Amino acid sequence: MKSLEDLKKLRDEAKRNMNMRHIKGGIRIQVGMGTCGIAAGAGLALKRLMDEIEENNLKNIFVTQVGCMGECAFEPIVEVIEENGSHSIYCQVSERMVDEIVEEHLMGGRPIEKYLLSARKR
Amino acid sequence: MLENIHILICGGTECLGSKSKDIRFEFDRHLEKYGLLGEAKTVMTGCFGLCESGPVIVVYPDEVFYSHVQVGDVEEIVSEHILNGRPVERLRFKEPIDYKKIKNYSELKFYSKQKRIALRNCGSINPLDILEYIGRDGYLALGKVLTEMTPLEVIETMKASGLRGRGGGGFPTGLKWEFASKSIDDQKYVICNADEGDPGAFMDRAILEGDPHSVLEAMAICGYAIGSNQGYIYIRAEYPVAVERLRIAINQAKEYDLLGKNIFNSGFDFEIELRLGAGAFVCGEETALIASIEGERGMPRNKPPFPAVRGLWDHPTNVNNVETLANVPVVFLKGAKWFKSIGTAKSSGTKVFALGGKIQNTGLLEVPMGTTLREVIFDIGGGIPNKRKFKAVQTGGPSGGCITEESLDTPIDFDNLVQLGSMMGSGGMIVMDEDNCMVDVARFYLDFTVEESCGKCTPCREGTKRMLDILDRICEGKGTMDDLRILEKLGNMIKDTSLCGLGQTAPNPVLSTLKHFRSEYLAHVMDKVCPAGVCSNLTTFTVTDRCIGCTKCLKNCPVGAITGKVKEKHLINPDLCIRCGACKVSCPVNAITSKPVDWEGEQNV
């Protein structure tokens, strides 16, 4: 990095990519892969998610791993961020739930309310 | 992204039903009208869970909740709040008295009471991709510092921010940097203390796993300020995920020339290397940590000379904790004044706490200094599970003390916690309920410090061991009143005479429980009873008249010591009972107790 301008240019480009604004209907999926998440089985959920996305040939979905968001008791956490800025935070996600999320939410466009953090956390 | 105003409009089914779509359209129209489109944007979100108060609108970053918003209210919000920064009080969400009416009460509190500075990126960026960090204004602070500020200005900014060390002691970071910068030497070092040893604290790990670049950036800023070009991160090998992500982060930063030679064409070089520790608690003490990096046995030495004068390989060294460093870039991005405005007068900024123990929502949270313990435990943490009663919270891990119910409304900051006989420590918070025996808790922490004492100085090596012996005796029912007196005397002596922080704080759990829960100690010593039913030698479980005869305890007893019929009061045979407590846990009406009949210890003598 040679100047502040270079950095800012890089930042703006990165920001655009992260917001998924560059693809129509793009979805960013964040899987919590801190130690807490991994211990709760986030690795399995992540793998299943990738497999399912590939198997169903879904496009414009960007899956990434992130650190701990603080809700360690509710790991594994999978956060689906859609182009319109809506966040759906799924918690205690099992492989079976991944299948449902892919089918209902990613393919059908209907978030599964009962699996959301807001519904499970009372 | 940080500067933008976000207007979140609930797009849940209920709110859509009350025209939240029209409200969004109206917002967009007025934002355009007032020329605010670059400043603010509207976002439709999922259900907030406050459906009865819908349509709900939240304005970030102020975190202002509006409820029952009508299309006609939109212009007022835009012109007053967005343009002039004055929230429209009339429409603000008021907490109803009946909390049950809110579907996700805990979650609302969870979001609204937190302020994430150190954890700003944790859980929302990919730690393996430097571009995502850069996309969140990463390395911008370093760029600004290197191209626009002198080292002296950097230190002045840090001092003005009022940031204090988050590792435990709470020493002002700016001052620490100043001391190191004033030492004259060709070679100086920056060390990041990532030896998180406090059982029950995991915020450093979360930061390193979730946002490693923020620590690297801060270390480079510190290096520039004090005149160092070499940094070390001392991290325990027990954190393999964090180690791996740090390695990747360092390599990526080098690829982008954000570490290495001539960063930002400023002539400033900075390298960072990892040093793995074996996980000794004492190595969190800075002089022991430095000894460990040098390849010596991890043992503390006398201070002064402080590391800022003579540290790693006898060169001036600045040691900062992970969480402290994670705050640094934000101080430079948003300004010292902004940082100073958060928190209390003497403790600015936020603190990350790791909530554990008997708490509904185990996890990490970050709140402004000055938040009360009650808010942290009951509002954000969701309170105690299984309808049990709150008893105490242990802050600061094995070096801290217990805080009881009556002190729950104290605003948390460094000085207040010390006044309560505890300390901030790294920010671990273990919540205890009525089923925890405080003597046993004290014994647990002391057992830890006995194991972790390095053995260099006698008070810590021998004294803590003797204290543990006494506690063991008390838990077995062989304690005497003399033991309590000796415990206190020995504890204070160890505090006064130990070499390093480990020994100086090791008696804290015992001394604070002795002070706040003396009645429990007395019950163990005089009545030979453990009121909480933990110390098995001193426990007799009995069934009270509250029993509804559901037979759950009977089915759960592993040794068949319980007899009784459906809808009749059950009976425990003390000769068969092994004091495992399975019956107490399974009882739906809390009818099984280990407390003596006339126990009044809850009043905390």
C-alpha cells in the first residue's frame, strides 16, 4: 500500500462486494466459525450448506465464515443477508435444518421463522 | 459504512400489514427531498418481534426505536431526527410494563444495550479475507496516522481518548505508550498480550478469531508512536484457530504492504511475529510473558524497571492486551473526543464481557462503561435459568471477587469494581445462583491459582496452598472457627507480600466470599451443613411440603433412595442417598432443599 488514496479505492471496492450490491438478488451467508461455533458443529453445517448449494446449482450466493458474534449459547449460527439488506439469523443449525433453509429460504425466498434467533431466544 | 445513517424498517408480516412498505416509500421520497440520500438509507428488515407496536422503525447508529409509526409521521422523523439529529420523542418506543407482551424482549435489550467497538467486526466479516476488513475502513487509521500525524500527536490522541488497559489493571494506554516512547534505544518492541488465562473469559480469542487485522493494525500504530519496528503476539497454543487466522492475516497484510517495509511510503517499517505460549496463567503478567518470549521459564520479576524502560531482551517494550488494541483503530477513525464521550468520566469506551455460569444467554457482549451489572446480567444476559434465585456474580476470574445482589446497580467501571472488592480483570463474569456453594466456589478458584502459581515467591507458593488446605477441611466438615480467622489473616498477608499480580489477587475470591457470605462459612463450620447442597459431606436433601407428588425425583434418583406415591409427598432415605442432587434438579416446583429448617442465610449477614 503506497498511499491513502489506494487504500480508500480498495475499501470502496471491497464494500461494494460485501454488500452484494453488485449482483441482482445476491445473497451473502455468514457462518459463525469461532471456536464456539466450531465446537457446536458449525463445520458440519458449513459443509452441508456448500454441498447443498452446489447440488441445487444455486447462483449468486456467497458463503463466508466469520468469527463469533457473541451469542455463543446459540451456535452454530448461520446468517443470511439478502440484497434488500434483510438479515435472517438462524441459530443452533443442524445439517437437517440446513437442508430446510436451502429449500425454503434460499430457493423459495421464505425465511423459516421458527429457526430464527429471535424466535428461539425467549 | 460506519458513518451512514441506516433507517431499518420492519418488513415482518405484521408490520407489512400496517403499511410499512408505504412508510419506506415515504422515507425514500423525503430523504431525496432533503438531499439526504448519500447520508441515510432505508432498509427493510425481518421481524423485530415487537409486532404489537408495529410498524417499528429503528434509526442507526443512534439505535432509536420508533413504534406505531404512521405514513404521516415520516416527514417529521426525516426533518427532525435525520437532518437535525433530534429524535422525535413522541414516537419513541416506550417499554410497556408487561414485559411478557413483547415477543422477543430479551433480544431487544440484547441489541439496544450493547455498543460494539472492540467487537465491531466480529461475526460480520470474514477473518480470512483482508479485503473485508479493508471494506470496513480497516487500515485507514494506520494510513491516517502514518501520513498525517507525528508520533507525538498519536500519543496525545491516545491520552485524550482516555482508553485504559482492558487486560485487567486498567492503566491508561496513552501513558504507557508515552513511557515507552521516552525511553531512548535503537531497538524497541511492541507486544500484544494474547495469553488469555482467566477461566471464563474468551473475548480475546473471539477478537483474534473474528477480526485479527484490527490487532495487527493497532500494533503498527503503536510501533509508529513509540518508535518500534518489531511486534510480537504472545498467544497460547491452546487457541489453534486464532493462531492459524493470525498467521494468515499477517501474511495477507504483508502482501498488501500494510506490514513490512516502508508502509504507506512513510519510511516506517513494521514486522509482526507470533510467539506461542504453553498456556500458563502467570504468563499473562507482562514480565513473565517477556521472560517466556525470551525462552526463559515464565516467571515474573520485580518492577521497576518497568518493561517500558527495560523489557524484552533489555530493550524498551510496550505490552498491550488484545481488547485494548482492538479499540485503537476506532479511536483514530472517529477521534479521541468521540471515544471519550462513551462510558464514564474515568473509564471511557466500552468493555467486553464474557457471560458464563448460571445465565440464560451465555456469550459475549460489549457495553459502554457505566452500564450496571443488573442490566448486563438480567437485561442482556436474560437472567438466571430454571427459576432459580440470583446469588452472586464473580467478575475478574480467579483474581476477582464476588459481587452480591445489593451491589448490582453499581455502574461498572474500573474503580467501582475495585471498591466492591472485586476487579474488572479481563471481563469474565460467572453468574452464580442459589445452588452454588460459595465456599466451594472460593475453593475452585483457589485450586486454580495454586496450580498456576509459578513458585517464585513464598507467600503465593506456600500461602495459597495452605489456604486451599483449610477450605478443603471446611468443605469436608472438619473446619473450626479458628480456620476462618486464619484464612482471613493469611489472605491479607498474601495480598500484601506477593511479587506479582497473580499472588496479590489470588486470595480475593476467598476474602470476598468470607465478607459477603460469612453465614455460609459459619453454616459449614458450626452447623456442619452446606446450605446449597454442594459439599456432599455436609448435605442432607429433604422434601418440603411444596411437593406435588409428581414422582419425577423418584424416577431420576440413581440409587432408589426416594419413596412416595403419586400426589403424595415423597420421602428421601438419607442412608441410601448419595447426595448427587439429581432430585433437586428434576423437581418442577423446587420442593427439594438441602437447607436446614431455620436457614436464614439468604439475608447475607
